[in-house]
Amino acid sequence: MIEIRHRETFELLKSVDGDSLDGVYMDSANLEGANMAGMSMVGTDFQNANLKNADLRGARMEKVNLHSAILTGADLDNANLSKADLTDAILFGTRCHNTNLSNAAARYARLADAEFVGAQMQGIDLSMSDARANFTRAVLVKADLRGADLSGANFEEADLSGANLHDAKMLDANLNGARIEGAISALGHRFSNKSASRPAMRSAVADAKRSKQGPSRPWWQFWG
């Protein structure tokens, strides 16, 4: 029997039969503030679940289903979410320092103010997402950022080699020291420089300014 308790009050939030949470169905579960640090949840189904402010540090969550889940304020430092489904998930202010998000699907996800410092995000799909976040030293090699809102995002010393930024909004994004070799810019230009040198930075900044054209609001504000 596995008991999931609140990280501060120790209130029992959910109990699960067995000795593992791998592959367990927890669709729409209310696990706000849960302490699941270090737990194994490979392939677990958290679709539509409330994981706000949950402690998920160091958790094994490969191939986990977090479609439309709420992870606002959650702590995912050092967790493994490779190949996770974060489509349409909400990660406002979420901590993901040194988190493995390689090949994850996060299309339409809302990541404003989240921290991906040093995160492994190669091959991640962040297309059409609100990714106004901190990606300092993150590895975003061959990431799909098409149509994402990256306004004011921090990519300092990040690796964007081969990433696709076509149609992304990049006004005021920080690319200082970022690797951009082979990346496709917001206007569809391919960078040849290995790092954001001054000429490359001027080109990137010019594209970012021109990419401001179009809808002045993030895509989700047109709905509802």
C-alpha cells in the first residue's frame, strides 16, 4: 500500500494498492500539495489531475500522461519526465531545475514564469505553447518551438542547436551566450553560427522584433 500525503499537513490525499505507482490510473485526481518526491510513476496517468504545489523532486515519470494537468508551483527538480505528455498542461511558476524533459510533448502548454535551469529538453515539442520562462543553460537541441510565445524568455547559455523557432514570438528574449547553430529563426532563417555571436545576435534580435507582428495576445486569450 502506497500512501500519498500532503507535503506540509501530512493529510492523506490518496492510497494506492501495491508497491509501485507505475502505470497507475489517477485521471482527475486531486493531489494538490502532495509529497511524491523520489517516487516511481513511469507511465502513470495523471490526465486532468491537480498537482499544484506538489513535491515531485527526483521522481521517475518517464512516459507519464500529464495531459491538461495542473502543475502550477510544483517542484520537479531532478525528475525524469522523458517522453512525458504535457500537452495543454499548466506549469505556471513550476521548478524544473536539471529536469529531464527530453522528447516530451508539451504542445499548447502554459509555462509562464517556470524555471528550466539546466534542464535536458532535447527534442521537446513546445509548439504553440506559452513558454515565457527561464531556460538558462537548458539543452533544447532540435526542440520544436514553432509558434510559441517566447517573449522575454531567458535562453542565456542555452543550447538551441537545430531548434525550430519559426513563427515564435521572441520580443525581448535573452539569447546571450546561447548556441544557435542550425536553428531556424522566427522568420524562417537558419543560423550557421555555433553560438550567439554579435552578428548572429543582431540577426536574431532583428527577427525577434519583426516576429512581434501578428496577434498581440497569446493564443489562449482568444478563447472563452
